[in-house]
Amino acid sequence: MTRITEQASKYRHLEKMTVGELTSHINTEDKLVALAIEKALPQLNVLIETIVSKIVDGGRLFYVGAGSGGRLSVLDCLELPTTFGIPQGVFNVVLAGGQEHLIEAPEEKEDDTNAAWDELQQRNVSEKDIVVGISASGTTPFVLSALNACIKSKITTACIVSNPDSPVAAQSDIPVEVITGPEFISGSTRMKCGTAQKMIFDMISTATMTKLGHVLDNQMVNVKLINDKITDRAVKMLMKLTGLTDYDSVKAMLFESGSVKKALDNYTHLNSI
């Protein structure tokens, strides 16, 4: 395989650049990320459709990752129960070193070839689920060993990688290869690779939640009412969807139902009788 992520940056003597030059060149490189993702959209679409199908049938998504990509997947999954009202455990992350050590970044754990599969087994992973490996290099032992074990257990596998024809992709039923090119700082995959991973996580979670019915029009109708800002947004959302104008009565309706979607369903049902 070609290790594009480890190739030397085309920019030299960064320490001699002005701040303006540094940010301009980084921005130039960042513009390439969306174009790289665009090329991978057909496979990404297959992955999302598979995730939706798995969840509809009672399965779960497990991201398995290390380093920047693994940590970014944690951040995405943390948002979903609040934003979309899904139960804990639908989207999951198996992170090298454990999520409890998220900010410590124990990079040496990415070489552990047993931990990921052990944790997946502890969470009772099965053929109903899908396991998605996150590895910029496409060679991370923590990820590769988990996917290999999943294949042996007939569990659907996928990956998000940034090198072509990688070992991780070879162990994936649905490989998503996003080739972003050499990094601005040679080998620093927290940059373009990380940006691509963040964008892809957004696409996966947003598209999946939309297809599962957690978005109506362009509104997050199952958002959890956890603070005043979100509650106010939800009340105004419900007012717009129902045409009702009394803020306090709509707020009471919202709290009685627990979500915009349930309140809207109840309102629609009562007005159809």
C-alpha cells in the first residue's frame, strides 16, 4: 500500500513563515478535504444505508478507533442522545485506551491487538451490529485486529481510512477511503485526516438520524429538553409546526409530551378526531 498520510509536506521551512502565510497554506490544504470526501460519497452512502438498516432491525453501530479519529468519534456520539433523543447504546465507540482516558491520549494503546475485540465481546456484539474501524493510516493494529475478529464472527465491518488499499480496508465489507493527501505538517493526521473524519461523522450521524425519523423538515424534533435555550427552541419549533401562538400553553404541551415529535403527534391526533 502507499502511505500517503506519511509522505512529506509540500511546504518547507514552516518556522520561517508569517502567521498569515501559515494560515493561508493550511486553509488551502483544508479546501481539499471536501473534494476528497466527494469522491468517497458512493461508498459512504452504502455505509449509511447499512447502518440505518442495522439499527431498524435492532442492531447497533460500533466505531473502533485510536488517536484523533477515535476521539472525534467519541465527541460525535456524545451529542446524539441529546440532539436526536436516541437511547444510549445505539451509537458506540471502542476507543484505544478507553473513553475514560480520552484527554490523556494514550497513543501506545493503538498497538494493542486484543483490547478492542475483548471490549466488543463484553458489549455482546453480534451479527445484528456493524463495526466501523477508524484509522487514518489504515494499518492501526487496535482497529485491524478488531475487524479481523468481526469478520470471523460474521459481523458486518466497514472503515474510514485515508490511504488506498490498506489492510484495514481489506478487512472491511464497506471500505470508505478518503484520500486527503500529505499533511501540512508531515504525518500530522490530526489535520486534514481529522477534518475529513469529523465531516464524515457528521454525515453519518445526521443522515442516519434523519432516515430514522428524528428530523422533521429541517428540525430536530426529538431534541432533549435539557436547558432553557433548547426548551425555548423546541417551544418555538412546536408553535411553527402547529400554528399555535400561545407560548406558555405550547410549552406546557411540550413538557407533557416530552418532545416536539410526540407533542405534534398528539396534537395532530386530537385535531383529527
